Amino acid sequence: MDIIPAIDIIDGKCVRLTQGDYAQKKVYNEHPLEVAQAFEDAGLSRLHLVDLDGAKAGAVKNWKVLETLAAKTSMVIDFGGGIKKVEDVEIVFNSGAALATVGSVAVKDAPLFLSWLEAFGADNFLLGADVKNEKIAVGGWLETTDRWIYDFIDDYIGKGVRQLFCTDVSKDGLLQGPSIALYKNILQQFPSLHFIASGGVSSMDDLYRLAEIGCKGAIVGKAIYEGHITLKELTAFK
């Protein structure tokens, strides 16, 4: 299982939010490159980079940070936040991302997202699904739709999407453990999916449990920044 550390960016700085709330922002490092290089030095090969300014503005904003991290590390970077137009997708790939992370557009404008899959290749996208009570949530998690996560996955697997990460919004940023039962259900229904767990990871035990149920990756953020999981432990996990 890949450990995928998360770097969330506001004003070019590495921050974390609690449950997606911009009012609950904590700055961990003003230099994201230092953070990314520390992850790489620990033997981690992937990075989940989130442009929170972009997510709020509805257009990619922190592409310069992506450009720097892609140029100065060899990490496989997925980048999301504010990807709303084809021009945003182009900026993301031109700035060095291996994967464009798309969530709300895939929920709200399927024809647009499908046009991107056709133009750039489905393998170049990481589909993100925020979930509350097994239903898709959008709009900074404020709005829960009537769409079941299972139907959502089924639709896009049929269109060639292979990688998906799922965040249970009731868990994210709280360090209370991931949604094991939800992830087991997803993995049982879609055994061929490259499934990545996200949200709630609080300890190495959580990571071992996620690996045990068959997750291909786990996105880890706050647990690293708050010292609940050390880079040394992640190196050993590999």
C-alpha cells in the first residue's frame, strides 16, 4: 500500500483544515518544498497536493507551488483544488502533475469530466469522492447529494477511471480513525479499483488495518503534522 502524504496549500504555505473549515486553519510550514523533500527523503514516492485557494476560488491558483515541487522532487504528484475548466487541467499537467484530482466536477458536470477523460486519458485522473452516510457530498461538504457512492464509482469505472480516493467527511481532520466498514464495502464491490483511503488516519495501526482490507493507498495529513505518525515509522512501513 502506498502512503500518500498530503500537502494542502493556502497562500503558498503548507496548512491543514479541520473538516474542510477555512476558519480552522493551521499553518505548518511556509515552505511546501521543505515538507515535500522531507517526505521524499523518508522514501515516500507519492504526494497529494491540494490547492485550497483554488478550491475556494473555483480556479487553479497555486500552480507555481506544484511547478516547484515537480521540478525539485521526483515524487508522483496528484494535484486538485479549483479544477473547473479544461484550461485548469492543462495548467495542472503543464506544471508537472502526474494526475489531476477531480471531485465536484465529476459529480455536478459529468459531460465536462467525460470530455477531459477523452482528451487527456482516464489514467491521468484521480477521482475524489467526499462521502457522508454513503452518499456523495459536495460544496465544501456542506451539501449532501442523493447519489450513492457505489453508483458514482460504478459510473466512472465504466468510463475508464482506475484510481479513486474516498473521504468520509465525518472523519477528516479529527484523528479518530478511518471509515474501515465503508472502505471494505467499496473494495468488495469493486475489487479491481485502485482504491485510496482518505480521512481520519491517526496512527500506524490505522495504516496496517487499511492495508489489510486491500486499500492500494492511504492519504495521510494531520497525523504526520501533529506527530502521531513519524516519517521514520512510514519509512519502516514501506
